[in-house]
Amino acid sequence: MKHIGFLSFGHWSASAHSQVRTGADALTQSIELAVAAEELGADGAYFRVHHFARQLASPFPLLAAVGARTKRIEIGTAVIDMRYENPLYMAEDAGAADLIAGGRLQLGISRGSPEQVIDGWRYFGYAPPEGESDADMARRHAEVFLEVLKGQGFAKPNPRPMFPNPTGLLRLEPYSEGLRERIWWGAGTNATAEWAAKLGMNLQSSTLKIDESGKPFHVQQAEQIRLYRAAWKEAGHTRSPRVSVSRSIFALTDERDFMYFGRDGEEGDQIGMLSATERAIFGRSYAAEPAALIEQLKQDEAIAEADTLLLTVPNQLGVDYNAHVIEAILKHVAPGMGWR
């Protein structure tokens, strides 16, 4: 059985073709889609985090609201850019949201992706010291975050506190038991996937990665997953790791599906430059009638390797249509893949 969830970027636009016109629309519709997805039997509601953009940015109020409105579905991010984060304050926010949700958070974090502004993290008050890159800074923030999530005391208490303290060093509160094991790293390279495994984080692999071999995207991604699992085993962790991949997948079942996604021919991988030196490979989208779609997906090596599939949804088409997209996969595709 494979976990199947959705991943929303939370775009909004004043365009006449968008059903998500404002930031308020994006937030409230994200909550409603999570509720609908849970009712349909989906396993996860995940949200992308982008700063300086008309997309979802501050995840924890949204995660807490979804947690308060749902009972079963996993609630996560894919991903939070750690270049922007104060890891201690983030641990408090995450602990609070996880307690509201009853321990259902699955937090994806990473070094981030190309941004809307130049070095946006500097506006948030963060800058890597000399000799450290912004990616190094993100990983350092992540390591601090992971450490404080262990719930161990580290801060010396005031001898004359406003309120009585427990004995010993103090930890951050509120503390949520088990959240440390539900942190995922969004890895764009094989090396960062192996680094995440050593630190005991689950793995999120998106619809793009740095092109390291020239092979098809799904083959490179499957190789990354296998390297991650080998590194996990070598590190000696006692629990089994989880791995997710993201895909744009649309089962063409009615007139709306064909209108939006029923293009002739199959899309292939695409190549682009994330920076002056980073060549990225972007995975294809899938759109076909269910029987054909099942056969196409069976050829995707990375989907076969992962235990969790996140469906990227066109959120600006509204809650009802996106619920239909999720239901079509659960009803017409998942059984044929042996996922249900």
C-alpha cells in the first residue's frame, strides 16, 4: 500500500480564470481541500512554502487550522526553506501545531529553491558567515532544529523566575513527542539525500533534481532513493525511513479533465538551469485516461521505490475540481497500481 496525498503551492491570482483571488482565498481553500481530501480517503495534505510570492508562505497557522478541522489525514510541508528560519522559534511553532493536530505533522524542510528576490533570507535577518554558503546555513539551521526537537533541556533557568521551573535545564515548550521522527528533508542531489539519511530524516524528492548523470528523471530519482536507503542502513537507525516523491498526475475522466489536461502526446523530461552552475532535470507530467495512465505510471521507477506519492494539484481551479482530481486517482488509478 502506498500513502497518497496532495501537494498545493497555494497560488492566488486576480486573473478571471482563477478561483483563488486573494491570500485569504488561498488559505481558506487549502483548509477546505484538506477536509475534502480526508473525506475521500487520501492520506496527506501537504503545502509548499514560498516567500515574497503570491503563494503560501507562513505554514504553521495553516497547519494548525487544518489540524483543528481534520482527524486522520497527515499534514505536512514540502518544503520549508531553512535559510529563512529561526530554528528555535520554528520548533515552538511546530510543537504547537503538532499538538493541535494530535501528532499528525510531517514537516518537509530543505535548503530552498530559486526565489522571487535576490537572497531573500537576508531580509529576514540571516546571512551565512564568511566561508559558509546559504545552503550550508540552511543545513546548520536544520541541525539546530533537529536537536531542539529531541526535547532535552539546554537553557539555564533564571534563579528568580516569574513562574516555578522544573528541575534542571529548560527545553522549548510546547514539546510534542515523536515530532523529531516526522521531519523530512527535500533533497535535490544524491549527496544531500545521504546527508539526510545520516541525520535520521525522512526523504522528500520533488519533481526536479540536479542532473547528475544525464539519465531520465525518474531513473535518477530512483537511484537517489536507493542511495538514501543504503546510507540510512549504514547509519544504524532502528526505525524504517519514509520516502515521498511528487508528481503531476491527472486521470482524464470527464470533459473538464480533457479541457484542462487532455493535450495530445506525452510530455518528456525538461532541462533547466537553477543557477549559473546548477543544471536541473524536471520530471514529466502525466495525463491520460485511467487505463493508459496506469501503464505509464508502472514505468516510473521512482514512484515504485517510494512509499508516499504527493499529487501536485492546480489549486487555482478551486476546491471542487481539485477534490475531483484526487478522487479520480484514488478511485480509478490507485487500485490498478496495487496501492489500495
